[in-house]
Amino acid sequence: MELIKKYFPNLLDQQIYRLSFLKNLYAYWNTHVNLVSRKTFHNFYQQHVLFCLGIAKVFSFYPGSCVMDLGTGGGFPGIPLSIVFPHTKFILVDSVRKKIKIIEQIIYNLHLKNVHPICIRAEKLENKFDFVVTRAVNKINIIDNWIKNKFKYKSNSQIKNGALYLKGGNLHDELKEFPHAIEYPLNHYFEEPFFITKKVIWISNI
């Protein structure tokens, strides 16, 4: 949690409390369903919370924006982002019902009012969004096919509506089809070695 305070020194007390409470909640629920890899749980705040908040380092969601977290799994990146952006609505989408049920409990325990989990495949969702965020779900071209008709046409942010992908490794081949994609290397914002190859990729979808 000290890492979060280091890189986000302006968090309010309630935000710090909720982020601090995350590890205990996930430690409990991980005994029921594998929400977070047990191999990485000891680095929970670095590899999961701070990695997801990398999006908040490169971009701020405007109040009133609606964001889909596609393939949310254990609630990442949607839950950490919803704490940092309390005036943005987050729809957490996953097709695994048992994960959605547990996410509902985590949201209840955190008293989050701006997060709404839904058990559905993203391509069947009829809602329109300002942005889609996602982490380690699939290759970009596959996700792009799932979400290409999911965006509001009018943008109310400083960048056009689109998708924000949390990715790692060499993305040269994945991005060949997306020459307009913009890469934000997270080692420009976080000094830990874990972030050397980690990036936020923004692709406009309007």
C-alpha cells in the first residue's frame, strides 16, 4: 500500500481506506475462487492494484463518463479505478458467474456506488460506453472485434472515446493492425522493475 501512496499522494482518506482494505478482501475471497493468482498475491499492490492504476497515470476519466471493464475477472482494473474515479460509472463485465457473485460482495464491502458487475459476454452487451478498459484478456484484434460497436459517438473527454489496454511484453505484432494506437510505457511513471515492459495502449474507436 505504501507504493500506492507514493505514486498517488493526493488520494483522499476514504480512497486510501478502500485501497488498503482491498488486500484483506481478496485474501479472504481467494480461498473460495481464484480471483488473483496465488503466485503473485504477495505482490498484490504492485502487480495488481498499481498496474491497474497505471491507467490513472496516463488518463483521467471525466465525471459522468461510463467505462466498461471487459473480462474483469477478479475486478481488475475496474475496482481500483472506480475508487480513484468515484464520479465515473464502471460496468464490470465477465461471463463467469461465480466471479461476478464474489465481485458483488467486494463492492458491497467497499461501499462502492459507482460500480455495477454484470455476468454477460461483452459482445452481447447492448450498452454504449465512453471507454473500455481491460487487462490480459486476449489479443487486441480479438477484443477490438468484441467492442467495436460499443462506444458513444460523442466524446466528453480530452481524448476520443476508445479502449485502454493494460499490456506487457513485445506488442509489435499485436499492434500492426492499429497504426493509430498510442503506447504509454509505465516505466515512465513507476520505477519498479516489474513495469519495465508494461504499457497502457490507447486505441480510439470513434
